Amino acid sequence: MAILSYDYLGWKWVAIPWLPVSLIGTATAFFVGFKNNQSYDRSWEARTVWGAITNNSRSFSAALRAFVGVDNGRDIDDEIRIIVYRHIGWLYALKNAMAQRTSWEHKDRASERQRRALGTELETFDKEIVRYLSPEEVAWIKTKKNMATQLLDRQSQHISHLRKRELIDTYQHIELQRIIASLYDEQGKSERIKNTPFPRQYATTSIVFIFIFMTLLPFGLLTEFLELGEKYMWLLIPFNMIVSWVFMFMEYTGDVSENPFEGLLNDVPVRTIVRNIEIDLKDMLSEENLPSKCPPFLGAIF
């Protein structure tokens, strides 16, 4: 458009000075860079939260097995298994909560293709929890609004019951309750990230600034290349494409990083993390039929 207007239509005035265009570009780069930093911080915090959930889950199971002994000479491995299984049910309940779609998350066709390709919704929550909760608990948990919270509360009540039966001492009771409190903290952080949208002034304004800059860019570049001679003005086409691509890619990177629990290609792999914890905890119980790890996605999504 810039070359057509200047060379064929004779509109010499379209070759605007580069300085104001560069100032707009610099301001846009700062704005988009700030947005990307904030988006990355959200993604990294979400990954840190689920790393802490992984560590606390292993600590909870290991401490439970180490603290709880025998009940009047009767081994209570079955009761330990119930608590560990309920914890795995909690993991799936929290995973299910993170998989719920919000009004500000991406719903375009490309996002839906990614979710299908990554298996984000392959297993329903009903099929997952029936493997680890009793039929009575399944019926009970479905009546609750926040299933993950209520499962942790039931864990606390079960631990308290162990203390009343003197299967654990006061210190062990406090330590197990401390781990449950830590799980509450990480659940709350995960819910905060999921349920708090990225500020709309940053999510939408940057694309407007980029559009303004990309519109003015070829006219500003035209001035610079004309100083080298009119035969060089055609060079502005590849340079304009490169600079525009860089800004659009920066915008895209920040946009897809805003909501780390959408289940997209570069989001926190909650499904994989939960499966790995499930394998570790069942392995601690010396179970043989362990679930297989989620395979890495090696294909391309368009």
C-alpha cells in the first residue's frame, strides 16, 4: 500500500518521518513486553503451585504410612489405602475444577483442536472418582459445590478419628493436619489463578496498539529506504513483514499464556501431573496394576 500510494499514485506525502513511528513502536513493545511478563508469571506460578501439590501429596502419603501402625494388633493397611485413595480422588476433583471453561478463556477452533489432541477431556470426572471413592462417598461428593474442599475436610475428620483411636499421637496428628492445610493453600492458589481473568486492559489493548503500529510501519520505513534511493524502496516489503511478524508473535505468546489451566499445548499439564502422583502413591501402597504415564504429545496442531 505504501509503495502503491507513493510510486503509482504520486502521493509523496505518505512517506512520513520515521521518528514518530519508532516512538509508537517502542511504546508498543514496552506495553506488549509487560503483558508477556505478567502472563508468564501467571503460568509459572501455576506450575509452581502444582509442583507443591506433587510434593505435599507424596509427603502426606509417606507420613501417613509411617505414622499409622496397628489397631489392637490388627494391621490397618486397608484404612491407609482408603485415605490415600481419597487423596487421589481429591487430585481428580481439583483437576476437574481446573478443566471447567470460563467465559474469558479461548473457545476458537484451534483451541478446541488442541484440547482434543492433548486428551484434556478424554476421561470424565465420574469415571475417574469411582476408581478411588466408595459408592457412598461418590454419592455424597456429588452433592457438594466444591468437591475438592469437601474431600480435604473429610480427610481431616478421618485423621482426627485416627487420633481418637490412638493410632497416631498428638505430634503426628498435627503434622498430618499441617500437610492438609498446605494442600488447602495450594488449592486456593490454583483456584485464584483459574478464576481471576487477566486484566482486560492488558489483554485487549495491546492488539490495538500493534494494529496502529503495523499500519504506520510501512510508511515510516518508506522514508528510510528512499534515502538509499528509490530502487531500494521495495526492500520495505520483507522488512515490514519481519517486524510485523515479531510484534504479532509477541502478542500471540502473551495471549495464550494468560490462562494456564485451559488445557492447551503450553499450559500447565495438570492431567500428566495428576497421573504421575497417582502412580507414585499407588506404588507406595505396593500395588501392581499401576496406570501408565500420559504419553508426550509429539504431533503438530494446526
